[in-house]
Amino acid sequence: MGHYTEPDFNKLAEICKKMRRQILMMLNQAGSGHPGGSLSAVEIMAVLYTKIMRVDPDHINWKERDYFFLSKGHAAPVFYTALAERGFFPEEELITLRKLGSRLQGHPSSQCTPGVDMSSGALGQGLSVANGVALVAKLDGTDSRAYVLIGDGELHEGQLWEAAMTAAHYKLDNVCAIVDMNRLCLDGPVDEVKSLGNLKAKFDSFGWNTVEVDGHNLEKVYAAFKSAMNTKGKPSVLLASTIKGKGVSYMENQVGWHGITPNNEQLEIALKELI
Ligand SMILES: Cc1ncc(C[n+]2csc(CCOP(=O)(O)OP(=O)(O)O)c2C)c(N)n1
Ligand SMILES: [Mg+2]
């Protein structure tokens, strides 16, 4: 019922490679979707779903579990690979992404997919929902924690900053946000589209515990989640430095790979890089 006990980071690195292969095969078959921001979040999602989150695929509505919200909903492929890894549905189902009648829609749907607690895709909303769940847990006296993955471009959305104030005001130390700092959004570098300035200083001044971490280093990501768990009286945010398109040479740091999919030839090259 709880999270895996013994962190085995070598095994986890293999799981990450497999997740990347799955993401690319899913997107190739679907013919539409978002590789860049899925690949940048693989380590974050792998650590979260195999080492940190208290969830139970056999009791998906277990009330005192932890909760996860994919605020950057376009990264659904990485979410689905993490859910499959944790046993919410068979890995074989991943390849049905975006097909008619599939439980795996292009953006997460709480109506369709086991383990998805919030439909998302319209950016900016996840932290507000996480705050609500975290407040309920406080009122009910449960240990539930609410995790939310936010894109760095998504931080252009004003609602997130309202929610950032709310989480600090209510001292929601059971909220843990992760910002996937891959430095790119849909149409260019985040800081050229609209600069985020000093994000650590911003979150600190909003009353958060702010942890900067290499978002591809499994040990460090795990330690960052643990330190967030041990921080009392304020919400935590992990500012995770990542590479958009991580793991595929021709996709890395290329904004053009935000929302297009690899053809068969490109897929073959990518899969060879991820053996
Ligand atoms: C409210 C809203 N506005 C615009 C979009 C279109 N959109 C989809 S992804 C994206 C860029 C997001 O950038 P970022 O958060 O950095 O995502 P990542 O780099 O992790 O893929 C935009 C503008 C949207 N989904 N929702
Ligand atoms: Mg980004």
C-alpha cells in the first residue's frame, strides 16, 4: 500500500529509460502529442510514483492516500508511463494513447483513467486543486500530501501565483509543487516570452520552502522530496532544472519538439539512444 521502501537508483535509471522509450512509441503511434515536456519530467515522475507517493492501485479511492495533479496536462504521456509503472493499468495499454475509445486521452481525464484525480490541459489550475485537497487533509487530520507538477512556461499563468499565496497563508506543508524548469515553453525560451526573474527569491518571498535541484539526478530528486516532507509550517516547491526533450539527442533543448511527434525513422534513432 505504501511507497516502495528500498531506493535502488540503478533500477530506477532503467525504469526511466523504459519510460522514455514508451513515451516515444506512444507518441509515434498517436501521431500527435508532446514529447519535449514529457521527457524532461521522467526522473521527477519516476521518483514520485515509485519512491514517494502513498497510493494503492487496488484501492484508487483510498482517502488517506497522496494525490498528484499534472498541472502541465500536455505532458500526459509521462504521467501515463508512471501510472503504468505503479500498476494502475497494464503497460500494454500505453500504446492506445489518443486512440478512439482509449482510456488514455491526449490530456489527463479523471473520468477515463485510473489514478488520475484531475482533468487538466488548460494550464494554471493544478496548484489550486492541490491546495483544496491539502486543506481537506488538514481539516480531516489525515497525512495525505498533495503533489503538483507545473511547467516553467506555465508559471506565466496568474492563477498559480494566487494559489501560491493561498498555500502559504494556510501553511499547507502537505503541498509539494515541482516546477519542471526546462527553460522552454511552446514557442520559445520562457525568459524571452516573459521573464520569470529570480524564481527562488519569488517563492521564498511568497512564504514557501524553495529547493533547487537537478531534475535528472535521481538521488537528488529523491532527497529533495524527502526534505519537502520534513519541512513543517510552509509549502515546498522543488525548482527542478531539466532539459526539454532529455534523452533524445535531436530533441534536447529544441523548442520545435514541444508538440510534434517522431516519425518511424526518428523513432528508430531515438530508441537506439535509449537502450
Ligand atoms: C490556459 C492555456 N493557455 C495556453 C495553452 C497552450 N499551451 C500548451 S503547452 C504550452 C506551453 C507550456 O510551457 P511549459 O509550461 O514550459 O511546458 P513544458 O516546457 O514543460 O512542456 C502552452 C502555452 C494551454 N494549454 N492552456
Ligand atoms: Mg517549459
